[in-house]
Amino acid sequence: MSRGAPIRIQGPPTTEGTIMDRSVRGRRAFAFPTLDVPPAEVPASHARSGAPGLPQVAETDLVRHYTRLSQQNYGVDTGAYPLGSCTMKYNPKVAEAVASCPGYQRLHPLQPDHTVQGMLEMLWRLERALCEITGMARATLQPPAGACGEMTGLLIMRAFHAERPGLRDKVLIPDAAHGTNPASVRIAGFEAVNVPSDDRGLVDVDTLRTLVDDRVAGLMLTNPNTLGLFEERILEITEMLHAVGALVYYDGANLNAIMGKTRPGDMGFDIVHINTHKTFATPHGGGGPGAGPVGVSEGLVDYLPAPLLRRDDDGSYRWDRDRPRSIGRLHGFHGNIGVLVRAYAYVFGHGADGLAEVSELAALNANYLAAMLAPAFPLAYPDAPAMHEFVATAQPLKDETGCRAMDVAKRLIDLGYHPSTVYFPLVVHEAMMIEPTETESRQTLDGMAAAFLQAAEEAHTDPDLLREAPVTTPVRRLDEAWAARHLRLRWGAGDPPD
Amino acid sequence: MSRGAPIRIQGPPTTEGTIMDRSVRGRRAFAFPTLDVPPAEVPASHARSGAPGLPQVAETDLVRHYTRLSQQNYGVDTGAYPLGSCTMKYNPKVAEAVASCPGYQRLHPLQPDHTVQGMLEMLWRLERALCEITGMARATLQPPAGACGEMTGLLIMRAFHAERPGLRDKVLIPDAAHGTNPASVRIAGFEAVNVPSDDRGLVDVDTLRTLVDDRVAGLMLTNPNTLGLFEERILEITEMLHAVGALVYYDGANLNAIMGKTRPGDMGFDIVHINTHKTFATPHGGGGPGAGPVGVSEGLVDYLPAPLLRRDDDGSYRWDRDRPRSIGRLHGFHGNIGVLVRAYAYVFGHGADGLAEVSELAALNANYLAAMLAPAFPLAYPDAPAMHEFVATAQPLKDETGCRAMDVAKRLIDLGYHPSTVYFPLVVHEAMMIEPTETESRQTLDGMAAAFLQAAEEAHTDPDLLREAPVTTPVRRLDEAWAARHLRLRWGAGDPPD
Amino acid sequence: MLAVIGRSSIEELFEQIPSQVRISRPLAMPDGVSEIELLADMRGLAARNVHADDAVCFAGGGAYDHFVPSVVWALAARSEFYTSYTPYQPELSQGVLQVLFEYQSMICELTGMEVSNASLYDGASALVEAVHMTLGGGRSRVLVSAGVDARAVDALRTAGRGARYEPELFDGEPEVAGDVAAVVVQHPNVFGVLEPVRERFEAAHQGGATAIEVFDPLSLGVLAPPGEVGADIAVADGQGLGNHLNYGGPSLGIIAGRLADVRKMPGRIVGETVDVEGRTGYVLTLQAREQHIRREKANSNICTNQTLMAIAATVYLGWLGPDGLAELGRQCASKAAYAASALADVPGVALAFPGQPFFKEFSLRLPKPAGEVIDAMIERGFLAGVAMPHVADDVLVVAVTERRSRAEIDAFVAAMGEVLSQ
Amino acid sequence: MLAVIGRSSIEELFEQIPSQVRISRPLAMPDGVSEIELLADMRGLAARNVHADDAVCFAGGGAYDHFVPSVVWALAARSEFYTSYTPYQPELSQGVLQVLFEYQSMICELTGMEVSNASLYDGASALVEAVHMTLGGGRSRVLVSAGVDARAVDALRTAGRGARYEPELFDGEPEVAGDVAAVVVQHPNVFGVLEPVRERFEAAHQGGATAIEVFDPLSLGVLAPPGEVGADIAVADGQGLGNHLNYGGPSLGIIAGRLADVRKMPGRIVGETVDVEGRTGYVLTLQAREQHIRREKANSNICTNQTLMAIAATVYLGWLGPDGLAELGRQCASKAAYAASALADVPGVALAFPGQPFFKEFSLRLPKPAGEVIDAMIERGFLAGVAMPHVADDVLVVAVTERRSRAEIDAFVAAMGEVLSQ
Ligand SMILES: Cc1ncc(COP(=O)(O)O)c(C=O)c1O
Ligand SMILES: Cc1ncc(COP(=O)(O)O)c(C=O)c1O
């Protein structure tokens, strides 16, 4: 009943075909007013020779094709989506409603500040709220996603150290960190150094101590960490780095676990990025857009990207472009404003009390689901209590039945649920990283748990149900190797010559 | 490829359950501002004793439940919908976009006329356009659907005759007429008299002549008629009725066939109703809303419902309530304005040229599809050429294979198409009434034709494919007798005592 | 395609239309325009209207500025719902059919009645259809309380011309003779007053007539529902249930009654059933009542109804739930009481029915014609209420919904003070 | 639930947080509000902005007031799309995956390039990523035409701090030495001028550098696409493709290149494949390039992209088709030419680049600072264009899209006349 999307069997061979397959010469959806000025052409030397091979279809064709494709997609609106680390929450409809008013949607990014005072005040309030939630001094709203936020933070580290003596070329990262962390470190021109986890799934503080020296620019950490565990020795860690003049970066992907309970700033972090599409339920749109605001402590404010929002004494707002020590800009304009408008709706709709409750429910749901699954899928790190998400392992199941985490995941699809994250973090064998978020009700959690346990049961009794799953979807298991071998990355493309 | 909705098989026992099945005590979606005035109660004598048994659910529950139900529904946006007489066209998205601006959506029906001049001007322009399209003098926009339009027209007939000597208690109706016609006649206080069709499917004019006398208040006709055939002797017919002082009513359900080609007024009709959800593609919403504007010739204007829109010499608009000879009102306010706004978008978006083209394409598509189906499903009345829709018969197929029109219809579902109207009009055996409308492309028509012919083929080779169809839908053939016997008309209702 | 049908031009398809009735000229209206132009035209017209976000709405009279949560139309506007036709093929229409089954269930829960149909056009049409259910068996008179909305009575009068009855207005106690078919009471009445509806309906039953209540669905969190006060048939306009004002339509007509009368009920009714494999499903049932089967013997002609609005109402009632409905009622009652007493203190203003109980709507007597006051208040950014010219020039009916804040009410009262002191 | 997890309170779940770092006070921000209050607050803020329906938009500079047909967001906003995550489980995500495959295909058709990814953040990020594809092999210098948007160059400078390069601006012919990795040309350039891009790219290739074109996707119905003018990598901001202005974001970054370079491409790429029964399906492919596999060895850190905007762009390009794209280009070019000549006739106004070809955007020299003129024009209901303070105070860049009518342009010119005659 609280299961997921209508998922359908199609006998072969009925896939939808692309919009190009609906194209018929001369058919059209577009219409423009008849040209009411003298026609003008671009110079022949710059003119296009042949028309592009775009589809020629009617509006009805567009509507049926993309409506049908949408129905072949699973979203939070169709069912639970317990992807660990991705934090898939329900996206309140009010945010969509308000974000579409022309007063937000129809603003040009370069219009004079005095014509967008309402917009700027909203961004200002949002920035203040984010700083209060994270314990930071100021924040930039420019980064369009978390990875860009990481880049921003690392460049701030670089700028900070550049003004100080000594070479700082290393950034420490826990081995369980998300892939964007090491990638960002490399792109920011640092060397990434892995910090191992101890057997409780926490940063191995003793090893860390051996890695911390005056070549270290900083440490990147999520807390609760990527295993959903809180780094209890966080103060010791941040002090250790500050002692050598390094900075500590907070990857905010798990901020939703601690709102109103503790703040990165209070733990000693100097730089924080937030994923609004995780913490503040801005729709992820099938892969994006996101927004990755970055907050910093007092001493780092001057390095924040330009322009930075400024509130003048008369209560008016403007973009301050005169920031000599800034790292510069990371976005063509002001960032993903439309996403930030939705984040504002979530932050101020929930408010101080609501946000704290969000973290409480996230923790309650995660621990409840972990307990329900434990018989078949034990916690990878049972010693430290889970917070908003947990990593279970299908290793025992694999040992007993040969069925892997991926088989369980695919079977869950046939049982009507979106699977959890699997095989991440890499440090856990047969990892199943599960984050129910505050969105899911107990009834949904019970249904999900029953499905997990049924799959585990079937792994013993009828393993083909798992190995052959899914069978109820528009397509069955897809051959990723085939895709990489043939590289059909566009319609009409045959196999490339190799 | 141009097939219909994703349609899915569910193994038992997974129907969705009602929203009540998701209810959990204390869960809530609603929130109101905290009461900022002193609390007040209604007197105990008027107070409700117990709370109603409404569901207690979160917004997420609502979204998932109704999203999922929507995905179990077929609409024009998912595929072709060739219901004869119902005229299911594509509903342009622009109409939805514009109808939702607060300047239309947030108007109170009783606010002063001078505060809604934009609204009134739109209605005025729409009325003028409808009068031009139908050849009438004035029109009321009040009737919320076609049946109410019929009632309006019949009461106008009654008022007209009431001011004249002689008893007029009969209204003539072709035997093929839509059910609302006779029902409206009866409710308007007249006796319905059936006019037989001749073997060409047209009004039997000679028999009609024997029925026309001074007791006849009027005749109701669609033209093209319900069989999709044009009444060629229409002038003879209307003159015949006028000769005895009777009026002629035009049921506009088929107006989409003749726009810009001929006009009811030019054919001698005195009263016309229009179904905006047919002719002008206003969304039918799964059963409604509609709008049924009624136009009349000069001599009947005084009888139109009150209030009637009026344009003053200064170019301002107002509702004229001072209409002593009016039949009165049929709607609590001004009618289904939100529907009329969408009709305006269609009428003025298409314009004079576009509307004529709509009728041309409707006729072309219908005749093309009729020709494609003829081998297996011959026209019920092959002698008169079809216009925008046609009635084919499955009688030969039934004779040869025992498969009935309904079996063909259900098989079409498994083949991905919404069936045509079946068993209407009642005068045709195994009737399949098919109206592709201007919406469908040749590709879609070819796909539909192939499906019809495949079904006919299978009726010979593998009739169970038809008799057991549909098998690809959320539920299979439903037992209507069971429903009528058990009368479960609400949740929690057991079988009624009988 | 022409080749397939053996024609040389599309024009040939229209040859059967006699030349005398053909129009040779294009229709006298502009040619088609692009979406850019259409939007400019229609947005321009919309911009010339003063809407309820421009002028704070204290107007009621059957259409109310209740809050419509964003979730309602995010779901009701799913295109699989709004681009579908009447569910004649149930296997392809389980979505709409099940929502309507839930709608019928919620209306029953709300009203305390046994059975609901799947919607009618609006409140006025629901009243007309309800009255038509009661005619016959020697009973042809229709008694209507003077507290019933005048527009609904007009609609009844119009329909009566065909069905041969003339609604008779009564004040206070109705006199219910043996030829009376129906007694109609609106509760709260058109002035907002809560009449002693139980007594009225008792009188109706004494005389063997059918008791019809015109109710306000949003009042039923706090007011006794029709089922508790003795109504045999309950009708209402459902606009407030998640539907926008829309200048008066589309809204929906609610009708609920006794199971024993279900075969007299107008419009569509959805019933639960089973498929060939025993799965639960939903279909249109009791269709033998309807015009497409019964034709001239049907006692209603309704075909198209207001399904989409019923879908919105269903989502909205799910959003409210029992607690939300009660809270909404409390807020309307409290805010209306607050506004009424503040307005009664404005010099020259008096309650039209002092001491009489009301819910969210109440009537004032003004020192000036209500129409003038409404116009003056528009200038100040308020839609002050509804005038009752057919009753008295100086009566203003004011509605206060849960949506109004104390600040808005205080500003409204202040503005009334200004307007009336001039 | 607490019982199941053997806890007596939710608070216990937070005990592992050391008390020194716990906050005992509530967050210093208001408590939660109802939807009614939230909408009032946010609509109030929105009402304090002058938007492009209040002031007719002639501003460009990378964000353009192209028309967004209603159908685009009616489809892109289908909740199955916008409430889904990155398609990590392809069997549940064929909808998004196929649309992205179609998006990649359309971008290739549009640009004449061989391969496109599934989107980046915006035009600036696309340029940065393109440049990063070219670094290495002894080539580390980045030559950027002075005609490239200053904000994009800023973003490049910012990224260069990490990737150790400093963008070098060139005017006219670039000097392409053996250590030059990339030559970047914007076409049309930031002043709207159509530079001899073919020659520039030839120079780049002479020197063995990679030619990167920053293009305008809406221009490609009439302008020669990157694939025709010798670009090795083509990047653009895709806002104009069915996405609203949104005060500058979310938009999308387009990047397309040669199949040979596909393994250097950043971000997600969707590929066609087959399922175990041979059905066609779509998956994320070449993931070995990406950060979640390659980690510190990945040459891009992008994870979340702008899929939803790419979906909108796909529907929009389907709406346009080849003929619509050409017609749109014709209309932009014609209306811009009309506006330019009319504005050049305004006393004191001159074209900044007389005789130079342009598409939809052109630059004026004004007798007053552009900033002042823009402010004065706002009063008259026009967003007059974009100022270029970093170049010259008196330069105004004006953009004219297909959406502007002759009447709007004439009124705009007249208003400019007034403003400048004061
Ligand atoms: C822990 C962590 N850090 C960083 C990121 C990157 O954020 P984004 O995808 O917004 O770039 C993610 C996103 O999945 C994440 O889970
Ligand atoms: C021929 C004809 N007349 C009248 C009607 C009734 O119109 P409505 O359903 O809008 O009441 C219909 C609708 O199906 C029809 O097809």
C-alpha cells in the first residue's frame, strides 16, 4: 500500500523509442508572432549551412512522449527513496508554488540592486539562518552544488595559507569520504592524504596525529561521518589541526542529522558547505540542480567569493563587488537562486523548532530501521550508535547464499521500493547505506523492513528471485559493459571505430 | 511508440487501498497560523457531537497516494482517446498556464463589476466569437455543461410559447439522440417524441412531417447528427418546424465538425448550445467540469438567463440583472468561468483560420480512419459520407466469431489504445462510434487502425485474447452486477440490508 | 491520406453541406495567434481585474476565500486526471474512479449521511436536483426558508417552470401540509445566522415532507452535520473545499442522502466491485438511473459533472483530516466573532441580527448604502462583503475565513470607520 | 519505535555528541510557520522585485528573456522527474535517463559536435571544465579572447588558482606557442559582435592548442555551429533553452566535444544499452571518469549537475525543431537590427562597433554613464540593457529576443530619447 511507483512489465519489444522516432517532416509545435520588422540576415560568412537534425513534432507528441517517460521514473513523490548520503526527503509543494511567481522567476541577474530588494532580503535572511544553523560568521550562496562548495572552501584554505609563510600542499580525508572530496582536493591543487577509520568506523585519531604536520593545509570531514556515526573526539581532532595552523572543513552532506543539536562552528570547523537538496529538501530533479552554500568563520570572511551580499545601514541590500582578498567567483551570476528560494521555504517553514525535529525524526527513523534489518543485514559498525543513516552489510547473506547487495537491491525494486545506496562507502564490504530521512512514516519503514527481510529470506529459499530481479520494470537488468563498449551516446550513432 | 499510458500488471493482491488505509491517528498534513484572536465557540445547541471519520495523513501520504492513482488513469496526455461524441482533443498547456493567474483564479463572483472589467471584456469577446461561429445573436455563458444548456434552451422555448396562444407540449428528438436530450425535454416539462432515422442514418423527413403539428414546441437536432452524418435536408426540416410556429434547437456537441463551413443560424436553428469541453478543448477532468453556453436568435434574446453581460456606450461592461422576460438563472453565479477562460484561449489561439482547419482535420482524420477500419468494421451507414466521426459496426465480426464490440474494445486496451465509444448510438447494433478529432496525427491513426485490425484478426485466430482482455491493466474486467448488488458506495460500508 | 479515402481535396468532405447554408467568407474574428501573443492578451485582461490578493476578501455569500494548500492542485492538476473523460472504461480509469469513491466516502463522513453521488454542478444545481428527488406521490409544493440564498431560489424558480412547482418562501416555522414535497433550510442561513434547523426539519417530518438542508461543508468541524439535525437530503456548494474562487465557477455541487433514496439520486455514483480475479476495483454503478440509459424517463439530465473539483475536494479533505476541519471551524468562528464585535463598535454600524448565533459570516446594518461602502472600501484595499439590495440597501454581509489575520481584521475595521465617518 | 531500538527518549540518540559541543538553546531564528504565513511572507518579498513583466527586458549579458512555452514546464515539472535523484538504479530511472540521452543527442545535432555530456552547472562552469580538459602534456597556458564574458573569465581565474594557470587575455589574433593548452573565443562575443572565429581557431590549431568556443545555443538556427567553425570543444550557458531567468540560476552548462576526448569529459554521460532480454535501455556510462570511482584521480569533481534544466531544454528543443530554431534566429537577428538602427538615430547615441556584424545583442556608446541611463529607464518600464563598468562607463549592451514586439522596441527607443535628452 505504501509501496512505490506503478512499475510495469512490458513484453518485448515495446520500449518508447526516442522523440526523434516520432518526428515527421514539417510537423511543428512552435509558433511565433509574424515578424513585424524588416527581415535581416546574419552575414553569409557566419551563416549556418545545414539545418540541425532536431525532431519535428507537434505539442501533443511532446506531451505524450515525456509524460510517458516520466511515468517510467521513480521519485520521492511515488515512494520511499532511502539512498544513504543522498538524503532524499519529501519536497514540500508550497516551495514549488512560491518559486514560480514572476517576482522570483522573471528577474534578470544583472538588473540594478534597488530593483530586487525583496530577492536580496530573502537571500540575506537565508544566509543569516544558515550561519546560525552552522555556527559560521558569513556565507556565500554562489556555489551551485556541494562539490562546487568543496572547491570554494578549499580555495579559501589556499588563499588563507597563501598569505602565511610555509608550504601547505596536503589535505587530509577519511578513507570513507565521498568521492567529491578527494576530487575537489586534487582540483584545488592539493594532494589528498587518506585517513584510515578505526574498527568503530570513526577517524583513527592516533594515526591522524601522525599525519598532521605543517605541510597540512586542512582536513575535510563530515560529522556524523559517511558511515552515519558521530565523531565523538571531534574537538580533539579540530584542535589538533588548528595546533599546526591548518583549517578544518565540514562537508555538510549530513548536516540534517544535527540541526539544533550541535553546530560545526561549535565543533571547531572553520569552513562548512551545505547541500540544500539534502538538508533543506530542494528537489534534486533527477540529478540536479542543487545549491552548495559555503559558510566560514570570522577570520575567513574576506576570502569568500565575490560578489558578497551586503546590508547597508539604511536597511537596503546590495552586492558588494569590492573584495580584494576574495577568491573570486565560481558561478556566472549569483548561484542557483531558484533552488535557494525553495531552501528558504523549507528553512523558514520549519523554523528553529521544526529543524530540530527534522534531525530527531531522522535519527529515530534510521535507528528504528537499523534495528528492524539487523537480523539479516547487520550494522557494519555496531559499536558506535547510528545517527540519521546507517551502513548495513550484506556480507553474511553473501557468504550464506551467494546473493550480493546488488541482488537484494534489485529484488527490492520488484517489491516496490527504491533500493538503498549500495557498495558505498567503499571501505565496507557489500555495503548497504540506508537513510530513511524524517519523511518516512513508521508504516513505510515497516513496509520497507519487511521487503528487505523477505529478500533475505528468498536469498535462501529462491535465490533466482534476487538474481533475476527486477522483472516488473520497463526494462530488466541493463548491461553496463555493453554501453561502455559500444558508446552509443546519441541517437543515430552506430558503434564508434576503435 | 505512439501508444498509450504505461499500463501495468499487478499480481494479486496489490491494489492501492484507499487513503483511509493510510490513516494513522494524530498524523496531519494541515497547519494553520496560531489563533491570534480570542477563541470563540458556536453555541452548544448547534455544535457537532463527534468528529468525522476523515483520514489522518501527512502531506507525503497524500502526494504518494494520489500521484499513484493518477498513474493508473488514462488521459489524452497519455494517448489517443477516440470516444465518439465525446470529442477528446488535446488540451493546450497555455490554457492551463494562463487560467491560473490570480487575475482570473482569485476573483470573487460578487465583487463590483468595475473591479472585473478585464474578466467581463474577455467574456464579452468570447460571447461575440461564439455568436459568430454559430450564427446567433446573443449567448449566455451561464450553463455549466451541455445538459444544462439543453435545459436552458428548452425553458427558452417554453417561455417563448407561453407568450403565445396554444398548447405546445411536445418536443421532437431523433431516435439516435444523446440521452441528455430526452431527459432534458422531460425535465423541462415537455413530452419527448422520437423521430426515426431513415436507412441512410438521416432524419426520416417524411415521417417527421407527419409528427409536426401545432402541439410541437420544437425539434432538437445535432448536425452533423449523432451518427456523424450531415442532415442534408436541414433547411427543409427547419422550415417545416417554423411553419407551425415551432423552434429548432441545435445540440452543439458536433459543432467541431463545421466551424467556418456552415453555421446553425444559417441552417435555420433558433437555439444552440456549445460544449466547450468538446468543441474548444477545455479539459474534461475525468467527468467534468464543462461549460454549455447557449446562443439564440434575435427574437429570443429577451428570454436568455439573467444576468446577461452588457456593454455600455462608454465601453465598460456590467451584468444586466433587469431582464423581466428572462427564464431566470441556472447557476449560483456566472457559470464555469475557469472553463470559459480556457475556451477563450482555444478560440482566440486558433482564430478564424485555425478553427476552420480544426474542422477540416477532424473530417479528414475521421474519413481516413473509417477507410482503414472498413475491411473489418464496416460503416453502419455507408451511403452518407462521414464527417468528423463515424459509427462502424462489429456485427459481422460478432456473427463470424462471437466476439462483441466490447471484446474488441477491451483488447484495444491491451494493445495500448483507449477504445472508442461502444453500444452508442443505440440504434446501431454492436456500434463502435469513433472520433479521432483534429488532435491525432496520421502515425497515431495508423497505429490505432492496426490495433483494431489486429483485434479483428485475433477474433478469428485466438478469440480468448479478446474475451479475457484486458490483462495489462491494474485491474481486469470488473463485475458491474456485483457493484449494483452490493452497493458499496463508501468505505467501511458492508452490504446494505435489503 | 486523401488518396486512401479517394478524395482529391479536403473540401470534398464538406460537399454534402447544401450550398445555401455554406459560408463562403471567413469567420468575422481575428486569425490565430502565437502563444506569445495569446499570453500577452490574456495576461493583459487579467491585469485589469482586482483580485483577492489585491483587495483583502471579506466577501462570502456562497463563495469564500478559504485557503487552498499548494498540495491540492499539485495533485488534482496531474494531467492523467484532468485530460481524461468520464470513466466509461473502468480498467483504464481506476485513478479517477477510486478518487471519486473516496470523495463519496468523505462526504458521507463529513455530513453524517449514508450516501453521496460523485458531484453536481454547484450548490444551486444540487438544491434543484434535491428538490426534484422529492416531487411526486401527490406532493408537489416546495417550501423554502427565507434564509436560503436568493440565487439558489432563483435557480429553483427557473427549474420549477419546467417541473411545475413554484418555490414558496417561509419565515420562521413552515406550515407543512400533505401536499408539501420538500422543506428547504439553509444553515447557516444567507445572513450567517444559525437558525433552529432541528425544529424546522421536525415540522417538515410532521407533515411527511422531505427535509433538505443547504449546509456549509467547512462549518462541519464545529457545527452539527445534516445527519445529526434530521436532514433527509443535504446539499452544498463545495467551492471552499480546495477550489479557487474562479469568479464563481467551476465549483462543485454536493448532494448526500439516505441509502433508501439512492435510486432517486441524480448524477454518477461510483461503487466498489471485484474483477475476474477477485481484485478490488471501482466502477460507475446504478447507471440505470441515468439519462444515457433511461433517457426520457430519467429524473435528472446531468451527464458531465464536476469531477475535477471533487478530486481537489478529496485531496483537501485529506489535508485537513478531522483535526484540521475542527481547527478551521474554530478559527473561522473566532475570527468572525472578533470582527463582528469590533465592527459593531464602529459608530453608525449595528449587527443586523443582534444576539443571534453565527459561524463565519454575519450581517451588519450600515448608515450608508452597502454598495457605496463596498466601492469605497475597494479603494482602501478591501472587498468589504456582499450587499443585499433585494433585502435592504443598508445590509452588508461580512465573511471571515481562517485565512484572515487579526492585523487584516483590525485594518478592515479601521478602514470601515474612515469610510463611514465621511 | 523507541521500544524497538531500546531507548527511552529520542534525546538519547544524541548522547554521543560531547556535551561541550551541544547547543542547549534553540536556534536563534523564528519557529516554524503555516503555509498561509509562509506564502504571505514570500509573496511579499517577491512583490518588492521589479520583474521582466513589469519592465520590458532588453538586458542580456548571458541571461536572456527568450520565450518559455507553457508546455516546457508542464512536462519538466512532472514530479516523477523533479523528485528523483541521480539515476543510480537505471531500471527505476529510464525516464530521466532517456530524456538525458535525447538531450545529449539534440546538443550534438545543435552544435555539430560528436558528443555531449548530461549538463554542467552553467556556462561559466562549462568553460572551466572545458579548459581543464586541455591542460597537460606540457601545455598549461590558457589564451582567452577579450570578447569572452568577464564573469566567465573570473570563474576561470578562480579555478586557475587551484589548477595553476592564469587566463591570458588576447585581442585580435592569438599568439599560440607550444605551451598553450587552449584558445577560448566567445561567439557572438560579449559585445554582441561576430568575431572571425574560424581564423582564431585556425591559429589555435596551428599552434597545436585546443579551440574552445563559447556559443549561444539560440543562435544556431542561423549562425554556423561550433562543429562548422573548427571548435574542438563547445561550451554554453543553456538558460535560453526553456529555462526562466531565475535571477541567473538554475540554468545549465552545455559542453560538447570530440568522441576521441570523451574520456576526458566531465560529469555524467548517458549511453544506450540492452537489458538481459535485449530491450533497449539507458544507463550512466563511462563512470570510471567520475569522482565517485576515480576519487583524487578524477579530473572533475562534479557530481550533482543540472538535469532538470536539461530536461526542460530537451522539451524546448523538441518544441522548436529545426524550423522553429531557424525562425527564432531570424526574428532575433531582424529585431536586433531594427532596434540597433533606431537607437543609433537617437541624438548622442552611437553604435560602439559600427559596421561590425552582430546577432541578437549589440553595444551602444551613450552620452551619459550607462548605469544612470539604466536606472532612468527602469522608471519608464524598461530594463535597458547591461552596463560594462570594467570596460567603459558609457557602454550599454542591448539584447533583443524574438519575444520583443516592434511596438515594444519603438517605445524603448522613444524612452531612450527622452532619458538622454534630459
Ligand atoms: C558526503 C557528500 N559530500 C559531497 C557531495 C557532493 O554534493 P553535490 O552532489 O551537491 O555536488 C555529496 C553528494 O552526494 C555527498 O553525499
Ligand atoms: C450529443 C451530446 N449532447 C449533449 C451532451 C451532454 O453534454 P454534457 O455532458 O456537457 O452535459 C453530450 C455529452 O456527451 C453529447 O455527446
